[in-house]
Amino acid sequence: MKNYLKLPAILLVLLSACKYKKETKTGSVEVVSLKTDDQKFLELKDTAQANLHVFLDSLKPHALDSNYRFLVKSDFVEGKDHEHMWSVVYKYADGKFTGIFADSAIYLKNIKMGAPVLINQKDVEDWAMYDYKRNTDMGNFSDKYLRSKQGK
């Protein structure tokens, strides 16, 4: 009989603990704050820009192929707030990428997931392409660095 009473008590404690789980405005996404002049991040942007021809060479023939996904990261600004965001792109012409926001902004109010976006080539901070047919990816130069900054 005592064991039957212990089980509900344990469940109650576990449920109570879950209820007080720390949640942030960002949900499951952790925001990484960097200084504007973060040298390593700027170097990674230079790397992405230097290798952008690889991205463009693949985007042109495969832009609308569902076996591929093409993303670029760039900085968006509202007033004094900046947010570096990924956009899924499907077209490149006249030095601009056409696409949609890959997710919603956390701090910027006028950016919503799926909204259309134009991005100047010079503003690309990073790029990533995924080939689902071959299960490969390229680019995403800043990922490892940003992950190393999480929680700091």
C-alpha cells in the first residue's frame, strides 16, 4: 500500500518540477550576442563571401529542385536593434537573392517567418546549402563558432 502512495507523490513532484522549467522569449533557440566588431565572426563572413561562387554555381541549376535547400544569413535592422537571420533563397539576379525568412525574428517586430525578402550579395554573412539526395551540406561557416559562444 505504501508503494501505491509513493508513485502519485513522485509523479506530483516531477510534474511540479516540469511546470517551473525556465523558459525564455526565444523558446528553444538560444540567442548568441556578439560585439559589432567581433573579429572571428567578421573573418567567417569574409570566408563566406570568398566562397559565394560555390553557392551560386549550385543555386543556378538547382534553385527550385526539392532535393536542395539554399540559405543565406544576413543582418536585419530596426532602429538600433540588429538580428542576424537565415533566409531560404530560390533566385539570384542583379546581385540580389530572392527568398523568404526561414524563421521569425526574436527582437525585430516586422519580420515574420515565410515573409518575402531581398538580400544584397554584399550583405551575405554566411551561406548554407543542403543536398538531400546525397545527404551532404556545405557552407554554414559561422555555425561552429556561434555554438562555442552559446551560454557565455
